[in-house]
Amino acid sequence: MADLLVKKLTAEDYNAERYVLGLSQSSVGDHELRQQRQRIQQLAEETNAQLKKNVYMNYMQFIDTAKEISYLESEMYQLSHLITEQKSLLTSLLELSITGERGPGSAAQEMIEVNPQEIKEMQNRENRKKLTGLLEKIEGCSHVMEVEDRYLVFDGDLVELNQDDYTAMQRIHAYLLSDSLMIASWLSDRRGPVRYKFEVLYPLDQVLPVNIKDRGNTKNAFKVLIFPDTRVFMAPTVKSKQDWLDEIERTKANKVTVDKQNAERAQQQHQKERQHSLSKEDSLESANPFGEDDDSLNPFMETQPPSLGPPEWVLELPEELDQAIAQRNFEDAVTLVDSGREFFDMSPKTPAYSEMRRALESRVKSLVEVLQAELRVTPDKSLQGGPRAARRATTLLVHLNKSSQACELFLGHRGAILKAGLKRLRLEGKTVLYVRQLCSIFFHNLLETAREFTKAFPSNPSCTSAFVVWAHGEVNNFASMFSRHVFTTQSSLNTVAECVSRADHHCQQLADTGLDLTFALHTLLLRDVEKWIRDGRDKLVEAVKLRGQEDTWKILKYENKEQLNKFIEDMNDIGIASVEKYVMDELCVGLTNNTVQFSRAFLSYLEDMLRLFWPETERLINDSLTAIFSAQLRHCQTSLAEPLFKNEVPAIRRNSAFLLDVILTLGEHHYAEAIGHAHPSLPTLHTHRPALTGEAATPATSAASGPTISKYESHFI
């Protein structure tokens, strides 16, 4: 079996979704699925053990390979360093004159003639070279070099502190770039040139440095406000701290100036191109005096002006998104995210646009965290809002393609609300009242959750399966609470039957909405329900034996008419309407106390069994009803054969006829009316009427008996 499972999972055309779908279709109930899951888990554990064993066997080879990789890494770094030095040397040689001679005043003349803009550009190129060299030490930062005009301004080692108690958290290396601030974390277990790992890149317009006064052991610290986060760093010296604060402010001001100059330059270029386009159109109109609308003569009519970069609303998108998140306008924030994503999908894939797209996605990550916090259950958060309070955050998370996280948090939120509602429930009064409130709270919450889940996740099959698993887990908790309060020694069979019937009724109502948990509830309660059915049957059979030992077959006699009428009224209440014909005179009834007590007990037990009637308990209930009635008929037949009751034979036959004609017939009618079909074995008991009443067998009675003898009839043979 395990080899066959391994072949299926390692096949070339293996498809996980198709395999799970076929497995769920071929399995009956959750028992087979749990077994299959255990087999797959066992196979995974065996595979992990085999992998560990292989690692232990080849441990020395792993160490040697790691050493070789580290050696090759250092060799590649040295080679890269040599190439960089040679490139710098060749660049400096190319800048020299061919003869290599300079006049005495040439250096001063060059200093006078050099343009300051050229000097600044040369410095920026040198800083970009430095950035390229430094980034060779950082893992996972290749995208930083995609922006062509980005260069390094300042960098240094810092220690990140906890913003609450200012304790040291980690060692980092910060890079102040011309348009952003990059943070790289220190890799303590790494050897070779790569000593840092890229952590995050913040746009410079979002960075605000704040000085922190020295306090205690915290010295040379400063705070960086980056919405929606705040990070605290500690510099090694006072001068280093001041350099960081000054350089960040100066670089931000320089970036604002450069952006303004670029916008003005682009606008001037656009005006020049537009003037050139208009002059071309004038010349074409003069060359075509007839004003013919010829596209070939006027090719500029369809052209658009050149792009001036992203529109203003795209540049302001990060700020607008931060403001919407801060003001908790989540719908507006999601609308901005959709607009930004749509724009970047249509825009060219340039480094500048890619960087702006990353800035947008960083805001999306912050928005997702805020929305998840709305659904996350914490001790200090109120749960009085109900499902509609979680619908807003859930819908927005689904819109942001975070369906799995939204589903998990939504179900966790609903589970916390249900748990809080059940926790407030107190056991006061009767068990039936408690169960009525318990079922009302649980199934109402489950029904409300199902409706809200359908609205929030209309087309997510994976989320639907998660909801079904969650619902089964909640049903397990409900069944545990139910059993703990219902199936106790203080409860009666009538109480148990009423409580189980109410829970089953609520479960059926839930199934009408599409969530059928009846099978799960029956599976969890079946053992206790069957136990109470057997206990009730055994108690009634034992009561028949005890009353039979004390039965003297004396008919009922009442002292006055009021007592007789009260008896008739009580019998009518339990469904026996024809008891008047058994009244022998004004104050006597031709029935014994044993027969009346059995009639009440049997009909009450029958009513309880009809409440506990499930497909799983049908056979047990049928057998129990037949066994109880057979025990009473056996007592009647034993009394007929007893010489002591020779004078009471008429009373015995009269009570036997009452049991068969009235009680048994009434029980069959109640059973068929509640279940929808006749009891399989109770009608066969009518075959004993001739023996018990002394009357001849009727054709109907003979036909009802059939050619076979049931196991209950064997008691009379």
C-alpha cells in the first residue's frame, strides 16, 4: 500500500488538486480521509528520516563543499576588485593628454575653465561607483541599481534599538542614497565578502530624522519616522550621529531641488517640441492649399506629445495612500491601490517606474497589516460588532488578493465571538432550558457566519473548504459542551430525548441553508444516545419483571366518580381514547394497575425513541420497542399458565386484548406517522392474540404473522 502511494505521489504527471479531488470523491465520510492523511504524514516522516540519514552519511562532504564555495567566493571577490581597479586606472589614463605634458599654468587654467555642473556630475559618478562596490557586499539588493541616476551619499554601521525600552536589537548597515534610505542587516554567520542582507528600501520623502537626547546607557541615538513605522538607531560616536542627521536633511533638500529642475526642464522640452510640431503643421498646410484631409500629408495629426513622466497624481499616490490609511479610509485606500496598479501595468517597465511600483506595494503591505489587525482577536478588543463589523476588512482583503489570510482571520474572529457568547451562558434551572439557549446561540452564530462567509467569499473553493473544516471543529466543541451537561446521571431519558431532538432540529434548519452538519453531530453523539436507548430498554424490561412478580391481576376500583373521571382523563392525555369501554360498572375498570403502568411507560418510551430516531439508531430502537412489548406479553402468557391465577383468567385475557388491540395498535400508528413507514417487527406480535385472548385467529392476523417466526416470538414457543 505504501509503495503504491509513493508511486502515485512521485509520478511525472502527478497533480495535487486532481489527486485530492479523486480521493474526496471516492471516500465515504471523513474516516477514510483521515486514514489517508495519516498515511501521507507517515510517508513524509519516513522521507524526512531518510533525508537526515543521508545528510549524516555525507556530512563531511557537505563541509568540504561549503569550504570550496567559500574559497571560490573570496576568489571571485578578489577578481572583481582587480577588475574595478584596472577600470579606474584605464579611465584615468584616458583622461591624460597624448603627450602627457602640461604647461606651468595649465592646471590653474583647467580649474578656471571647468564647469561646476561637470564637477558635480563627476562626483555623482564616483559615488555611483562606490555604491556599485558596496552593493557587492549586500545580498538581495540587485534592484537598487536599476535607477540610473541613483548614487551613494553616506553610509555607516548602526545599532537598531527597541523603541519602547531602547534595548539593542540588531546590528545593521545603513546606506543613504540620493533618493532613498536602505537598511541592510548584519549576517553574523557569513564568511566572505557578502556580510549584509538587504532588508528594506525607504523613499527619502518618507524619512524624517528626529534627535534623541542621551539618557542612561542610551547615547548617540536618533529616531527615523517612516510611516507607519518608527525605527530607532544608535551611532557609534556623537559626530557620526550628527553626520547622519545633517546628511539626511541635506539630501532631502537636494532631492526636492533636483525634482523641481527636472520638472521645469521637461516642461520646457515639451513646449519646444510643441512649437516645432505647430511649425511643421503650418508648413504642411501651406504645401496643401486645397485643405485636403490627407493623412499621408499630415502625419503629425495622430501623434501624441512625448511623455513627461508619471502624472502628478501618481507622484502624490504614496502620500495620499498614507493619509487614507492613517484616517482609516480603507475603501479610498483600496481604490488608490487599484488605480496605481492599473497605471503601472500600462506604463513602460523602466527602473523608475519599477521603483515607484515597489513603493506602492510597500504601502499595500502596510494596508494589509492594518486590515488584518481589524480582524485579529486580542484581549483588549471588543467583540460586540458581530459579523458585519468584520465584513468590511474581509471584503477589502479579498479585493487585495489576500483571500487565505482574510479567511483565516475571519473564521478566527467568528470563533472568538462564538466562544465569548457560549462563555456568558450560565447553567440555571432545568437542563432543557440550558440546552435551548445553547443551541440557539451556537446554531444562530453558525448560520450568521455562513451567510456572511458567502457574501465575503463568493467564489473561493479553498476558502469554502476551510470554512467547512472550521464548522466541523466548532461542532466538536458544541458536542463536548452538550454531552457534558445532558448525558449525566441526573438526567432522565425524557430530558435527553428532548435535548437531542432540539439540537437535531437546529442542525436540520442549518442544512436547509446548504451547510449540513447533521452527520457530524450524529457521529459525535451516537455513542451516548445508544447508551441511553439501551439503558431505557433495560430499565423497562426489568420493571416488567418486577411488576410481574407482584401482579395479582386485580382490576382497578375507585372510591368515587371523580377518581374514575380523573383516570379516564389521564389515559386520554397519553392518547388512549377508548378506555371507557373497559369500565365494568360505575367505579370499576377491567384493567389492572400493572397494565396501566406498562401502557404509560411504553408510550412514553416510544415518544422518546421517536425523538432519538436517526438512521444510525433505527435498528436499535426497533429492537428495543419489540423487546419491551414482548416482555409484557410474556408475563401475560406466563400468568395464564399459572394455576394460582386460574380464577383471574378472564381479567388476564381482557388485559392482553387491551395491550394488543389498543396499546400496540396505538404504538404502531405513532411510529408510522412519525417515521413514514410501519415498524418492521411490532405487527408480528398480533399473531399471539388467539393464545392470549382465547379467540380464533383472523385471516388478517394470520397474514400479518407470515411464514417465519421472529426472535421475539421465540419467547412464547
